[in-house]
Amino acid sequence: MRVSAIHIYPVKGCRGVALDAAAVDELGLAGDRRFMIVDLDGKPLTQRPLPRMALIEAQLSPGALTLRADGRPPISVPRAAQGARLLTVEVWRSTGLQAEDCGDEAAGWLSDFLEHPARLVRAGEAFLRPVLKSSVARPGDVVSFADEFPLLVMSEASLADLNARLESNGAAPVPMDRFRPNLVVSGCAAFDEDRWGRVRAGELVLRAGGPCARCVVTTTDQLTAERSAEPLRMLAAYRRDPQKRSDINFGQNYIHETKSGTVRVGDEVTLA
């Protein structure tokens, strides 16, 4: 098995970036979901209610995050800042988080494009968010603005299985970006990622956190923000969680036990 693709999402809910290699730190892949768009109450804005977020390109340079969208000039904010105003924000079950506000210019840019009041926040020195799932989390396991876990892993074979089912039903196949994984693995059978307890990918050792329950974001074209019924309708036919029937699982969450190291496209993936 090999790592066939690596993706980070600098701003939670916005367009991803493909990389040839990525380092990890305590929060996960470096640069992944270190920024988040929130409403005026500090709650996350995502593609669930705002599919237009898929149209925002987020690019990282050594010192800045730059946002781009058609029809408007780009805007940049620092990746780190001294003395930034702190806002109290939440990410699902994690509440009372301290994040750095990125300023009125970024807030105006996002509010105008999304047609919804919004502010951009950054995970700075005051940010601390433990992984909450007590059955798998250990002391020191923390996470960025990602939904629950530092990394999401999917296999090429799982997507191929889904697309074969879609095509046999007369529907169009979907690309991997619908599922927003961090690491994509080749050379295994469909849904093998669900059964790995611990794996080594390059320099990293990863521990399984549990399946990823899917939502309407999977039906959002990441290039156009248009929505359709698939692939969520097809997944519901054969990927419902046997213990929690309301969950439709596709992909596996992971916690990186290795808090410093690098993973590269082409790295071997083995059971640890």
C-alpha cells in the first residue's frame, strides 16, 4: 500500500490544496484547518448551509494565507500575529475555544462573498482543543478546526467501489474531492481503511479514531458549488452504520501518534 495523495484544507470548509509532502505537528498536517470562518456568535460556517464556500481558494505561503474567488481581488492575512483580538468560538462539541480574529477587512470580504455575516479566525497560541472521543483519545491528542479528528484517510478502492455502484445505477462517478480526505491510500481493498487499528505512513504512526459520518457536503461539486442527490443517496443504501443507523460512513478518522514527522506521496503504508 502507498500514499497516493495528500490534501490540506487551510480554511475549514473552503477548497483544498494537494501536496507532494506534508509535515505534522501537534494539531495534524501542518497548515490543515488552522483558519475557520465563523458567524457572529463564533459558530463555524461550513458548506452544509453555505455551498459557496467551495468556491473560495485558500493558499498558504510561509507568512500568509491568501483567499481568492472569482470576481473579486484576493485578500491576504498573516499566518501568525502578535496581539490579535481573541474570539470565543466552537467546533461542534468543542466549546469555549480561544481563536484569533483576523480583522475587519477579511470579515468584510467573506461576508460579501458568502452573503452572510462572517469573520475569519486563526488557531494561535491560545488555541487548545483536545480530541473528545474518550474511547480512542490519549493525553496530548489535540486537533485543529477539523470536525473531530486530526486526519481523515480514504482508499482509492473505496471510491472505485462507490463509483462502480453509481455508474451501474446510471449516475455519474464522483471525484475524491467530494470527501475531503487528508491522506489517500492505494494498493488495498475497498474499505480496508475501516479495519486498520494502527498504521504507519512514511514517518507517521496513525491510530484509528472511528468512521467518518457523511453529510450533504458530499453532494456538493467542489468546483461549481452545485448540488445533486449523489453520492449520498447511494452511500445510504450500503454504508449505514450498524450501530447508529442515521450515520452514513465513508472513510476513517485517524489520530497521529507521531507528533513530528513527514509523510510523502509514494510512502509505503503498513499495519503498525
